[in-house]
Amino acid sequence: MRLNINGEAFEVDVEPEMPLLWVLRDELGIKGPKYGCGIGACGACTVLLDGNPVRACSLPVSAVQAPVTTVEGLGTPDAPSDVQQAWIEHQVAQCGYCQSGQVVAATALLERFPEPTDADIDRAMSGNLCRCATYPRIRAAIKTAAQRRKLG
Amino acid sequence: MGKIAKITRRTLLVGAVAVTGGFAVGYYLYKRDPGNPLADNLPEGSETLNPYLRIDSDGVTIITPRTECGQGVHTALAALVAEELDLAWDAIRVEAGPPSVAYYNGKVLAEGLPFAAIDSSWSAERARGFGDVLGKLLGMQMTGGSSSVPDAYDKMRRAGAAAREMLLSAAAERSGQSRQSLTTRDGHVILADGSRLSYTELAQEAARIEPPADPKLKAPAQWRYLGKPMQRVDTAAKATGTAEYGIDVERAGMRYAAVVTNPAIGSAGTLVDDAAARERRGVLDVVPISGGAAIIADNTWRALQAAGALRFDWAPAEYPADTDAMFAAVADAFDGSSDSQLRDDGDVEDALGDTPLEAEYRLPYLAHAPLEPMTATVHLQPDRLDIWTASQVPLQARKSAADLTDLDEGRIHVHTLMAGGSFGRRLEDDYIKQAIEIAIAQPGVPIKMTWSREHDMTHDFCRPLSIARGRGAVAGNDITAFDLGVAAPSVTCSQAGRAGLPFAGPDVMIVAGAWDQPYAIPNYRVTGYHTPGLAPVSSWRSVGASVNGFFHDCFMDELLVAASVDAVEGRIAHLNDAPSRAVIEAVADMSSWGGALRDGHARGVGFCLSFGVPCATVIEVSKQGERVRIEHAWVAADVGTVLDPDNVDAQLSGGTLFGLGHAMFGEITFADAAITQTNYHTFRSLRHNEAPPVTTRALENQSEIRGIGEPAVPPAAPALANAIFAATGQRIRELPFAKSIRFAIRS
């Protein structure tokens, strides 16, 4: 099975029903996407599939027919993406375990809604659980990133 | 502090754990310097000047020996050293460090002592000193009880200041210049001529200098970092998916393990059939463990899938089968003898009269459910055992490993990683012991054990369920009698049992957040009742105050309504602690309490003093048809000294929303002796579209510095209950609120 993750090609030999999350984490060593619930209820495993946010814990790897982007593919500590930069400036993370998924979900949101309203944010982000409840700062960081893009 | 210091049973926790006749030995152990654990395994080219720092060619590494669970402790502790040592903030590196008695927590027992946090009497201070001794004897390198900052505030500033003086002396010796002419800045000693010597190049000479006995600390006015917003040391890693949590550990040749144990928590299990599991792809072995079995596989998912194919005989539960029976047992406890009566002012029975106002409240079990499930990686080799995990009690984990393996503690290496949340769950080492058992069965192979979410939720040691019964009386605008009885399982008893420590009770935690509230009510009594024999329980963010904050403040609200007095004014009038009054005044000011509200909107206030921090919360709700929507939260707390205003805001906001979310939706129930909720769809948490904006304010009116990881949790739920009452007239006395009303999302 061939996969394209963060622009890199991988060949894996796994069961077709193995969720993408465990292929990423245990077969390929890509550990930004996190295991939180295994049933698509928390969003910690969110990755982009052809630009769309999906729950890697509930997506059989055989259904992955498009390039995958994980949080690592968006930016690095030395060269963060604009969304990651906003996350850093607002110091969103507490335990941080959900933030890989939050950052990926927010990145997808801003692609669809460059100037998201509170309602847009609620709709796009409410599937991403944060047990530390950093929601106000997540909202603020999304708005900061959107504002920057608008100003160019 | 008036009558609050009138304690009837001073032996309490201290007396129960003290080793009779062994105190002289204990005192000797306490005074003996536990040494510098960094000196044992110092890498080539490194120096250490004290247990909190290591210097090598790359600069200074600060040891922050508390576990980062999201509360910002690595940043706060690093700042204490960096401030005094004059390090450049962007050059700071932190490490959790090895487990060691050197890193004992002398403050963590304070909340378990029978003295209110605001009691500064001689007896209370002496008992706190005793807690310090016990903490060390018990090897409490513990992260918890909102105690990390109070414990480290002097210790780690002194460590930084002492190291700075040693480096200055080394620079004076080398340069031949007088020490008085030298200064420090950004990891360097600055000589009189302006030239610079880096700490790195001075480290070897500094290590030979006797540490100063009493290093001079900076005055707060000189602080560069403390008191100002800090850039967290872990924030860039956490925004880019590169922070390493326990679940992310990778070792060469590592195998993956999943576990199945008795759904009746703590009971035995016998594996009867593993044939189907062994046939599955990737399954390498099945090994029996305490209470069940583990699957070893070449991939976590394969292990988790195969776990479902194991068959067991389960031993029966050692507690009642369902929640109704458990609540019945808790209610029965009121008919037995009391566990504690730490407050009994005036003549309560007489003051209650013939027609007291009465109310009964009930709170459910709650799961910790941190987003990262329990996980540990263990590698047993002939002469050593390595454990990689996120534990709030690394010394306890090491001790457990020594017991299980017969290895000397010196051969057991605990590597502490970032925790994906905890809320108290990682104060338990059950999951670590399990991973060690598996590793013992697979010698030479690193084993990463990961719990499924379902296993994690159904094998939690929950926040106890609890019942409170209030009776009170008012005269005019005053509360004349306040009598609260609280019945619950004992967290301390349950935890002590698992840790093999003697505990004779009473347990202050059953009444913490109620008996110790700083109100002056002439006839005032708080009685605790212990319900033994229920499912095991544990510390859950804010512990006793997470239940008693609700009970005490809701009943206070009911009495103030009966006394026809404003909720803010009434609380202020009855408080006899100035910092506590000030937080309520602050939150009233922030929310423009008493001002005009939009139609259908109403507010409630909640107050609780926990972990020495008075904290007040105002919640505004609106009626949306039959539903209620939370519009805004305001929260004010007094931490004595604010080290990082940005992190205090984060913890006040997060703690408030954490408290609200669990009060709205959170409930763990039992059926057939097993936890019913298995995942986040049935153990609901607050979501983006339910979280109101939160406005915070930190005050500094009290003299002691306090921790802020927990105190915002207790007042959130009563503030919401009181707001719902103000909006609807419905007095909800049983949580979660969602059993009684429906909430509207924000948009």
C-alpha cells in the first residue's frame, strides 16, 4: 500500500482495516497525531486528507487515496505555519495533547472560511475536545491567524 | 483567625501516619542531605552545582522536578532558577530530572492537615512543619495539591542564587578581580572591564566552591521574569506536534502491549482462553497479569484488537454492583458515627430551632479521563530496569518497580515525560506496575503498554460520589446557623491502601472545601461521614473541594436567599478573611454585579477557598426557551504572588471551564459492578460551542504564595447552580445539571 504523508511517499504492508492513525504512529513513527478515543469523538488524531480534516483513528488506511498532511507537515518549531505561530503567541496549549488536532482542524477551517465567525469556529472546532478547556485561546488564535492572512 | 482554629481532633492525618517511637530516626533522616542526584550520572563534560542545574558546553539545564501535566509547572519552576541565576530566557532548557528524595515536596501534605489554610497559629505552623518531614520520609516527589510553586518558590530561587554566587566566586578567582566588581547577565559573569565569562567556562571551577549557606535573593522589584508574562518553554513543541508524551516513546526493538483486566475494579481475573487472540496477525504473546492479561504485539492497534478475543473468569467485585446501591451506602453513613467534626462553633442545635431550612445535595463519581490514556514503556535488562512514563509520583513508581523486580532502586531509572493531561490520575501508579509486570514477562524487550480509551475510563479511580445534608437558620439578613454533614468514600484511605501506607483516619478530604471556609457564622458546624467499601477512589482536580465547594456554597446561597440578602453582599458580610472578601469584590466589579441585565439573563456567584486560594466566580446565563445558555464567566483569585500572569489566566480560565463542563455533563455510574461510561460520547465534556468567554483577575493580597492549578474548579459549579436558580427559580441540588435541564449551545 502506498501512502503520501507530508509530501513523502511511504510503502506499508498492513491490514486494509488498520486505522490510518496507527499506521502513522506505529508503522511510520509520525507521532504528532494523537490517540485519544479511537471512535472519532475527540479529534486528537485529526489530519488533512487532500486538505479536508479527517479523524485518522477511524479512517481505514485502505480508504486513504489522497495525500495526507499531519501537524508536522504544517510547520516546525523553527518554521511554524501561521496558525502554529498564532498558537504559540496566544500560548494556547496547556497539556497540549489535543493541540495537534486543534491546529490541523483550524488550518482546514481557515482554508474554507478565511474570515471565520464565532459560529463558523464553533461548527468546525466542536468535534475537537480539549480536556484542559483552552477553548477561549483557541478561538483567539484562530482569529489572529485569520486577521494576519487578511492583512497579508 | 477566631474560632476556625478551634480543632477538636488534632491527631488526624498526622497522628495516623506518624511512626510511633521512630520520630528521632525520622528527624535524623530529614536533616541528612539527600545529596545531589545529578552527581550520580553526570555526563562527561558536565558539572552540577546543586540538584536543580547542570551546566555543559551547551549552557545551563534547569531541573524542574515536577511533572508537566499542562499546568505550566516546568515554565514556572525554571523561571525561579533563571531569575536568580540571570539566564537568558531563550536559552533556557528544562528537564524533569531523575526521581530523588532531593526533590521531595514539603507542601503537598498541607491540604491534608486539620488546619485551615488561613490559620497561622503556632499549632498550625508546627503541623505544617511536620508535614514537611513526613513528605520527605514518605519520599514524596509528588506533583499535586497545587503545591509545586509554594514548595519551590524559596528552594529553587535559592538554588539559582547559590549557583550564581559560586559562579561569581569562580570568576573572581580566575580574573583576580574583586567579587564586588562583578555582575551577571544572560548566562555570563560580566567583569569590571565589560568582558564576559560564560557560566559554561566557569562551571568546573564553580563546582569546587563551597555553596553559600544563605544566598541573597533578589527583591521582587529587581525581577526580570517573575511577575511578568512568560513564554512557556513547551509551547512551540506543543503547537507543532513535536512534544514527546509518554505515549510517544520509541525504543529499538520495542513491542506494544494492550491489557484486559476485571471490569470489577481491583478484583482478580483468570485467563481461560487466548487461542483466538494468539492467531491474530502481529500478536507475539499473551501474558497473565494481576487481574487479567496483556497482549504483546508488533503494533498498538493489533494489540488492542486482539485484546477483545481473550476470555476470562472474573472474580466478583468487592463493592456494590450499581450506583443506586452505592448512593444508598453513602446515605446510610449519616446514621453511623462521624469521621470528623473539624468545625463546631457555638450551639448549632439550639440555633437551628424547630424549623431549620434543609437541603440535600448529591454529586456523582467523575472520571479523570485525561486525553492521553494511561501508558508506560518499560525495559527490563539483567542489571537494570528503565521506565518511560508521565507520573506525578516518580519515586513511588521506582519503589513499586523495586518491589516487583527485586532490583536495587539504584538500578531502576524512571524517565519522566510530558503528560497529556492528568487531573490527578497520574498520582496513581497502577498502570506503571502493570507495564512492569508485562516487561518482567518479556525480559530484554522494551514494552510500550497503552490503555484503550475504554479501558482507561472503565478502570479509573474516580472522584468519589458524595451526599451533603445542610440545615440552617437565618434572622434578618444574617445567617445564624449553618450545619453541613458530608458523607463520602475516603480518598486518603483508598490511596493509602494502594500505596501500602497505614491510615487510621479521619480523612480531612471528606470535608475539605467545607469545614475550612473563612466565614464567621456564630453557630457553624461541618461533620464528615466516611462510607467504606465502595469502588476505589482517588484525587481528582481540587479533590475534596471539588465536591464540598459545591455543597457549601450552594447551601450558603440558599440561606442568603432565605435571608433576602444579595448573594455578593451576603457572602462579603459573613466572610471574616480580607483576601476572601476582596476576590468577591473583584469579581463583582469585573462583572458589574448588580447592573442592568438583558431580558432573560441572570447571574450567580460562587466562592470557595481551596489550597489556600480564595476564588470567586460569577456566571451569567440566559434562558433560551426551555434551555439555558452560559453567556460569560468572571473569576478572581488571590495567589499571594503572581509569578506568571499569563499562566494564572490560563489556569483560572481552564479550571473554571473544567469545573463547569463536569458539572453540566459529567457522571460516572456503575452497573454490574463495572463503570458504564466507556468513552467521550457518554462521559461528556465541555466543547467549543458550549464554552463561554472567561474573564480573569489575579489578586495579591495574601502573604503566602499559592498554586493555581486547582482553585478555580470548586466555585464554578455552585456559581452556575446559583445562576440557574436566579434565571429559572429551579434549585438544582444534584449534578450533573444535564439531568435536570438542557443547555443551549453558543451559536
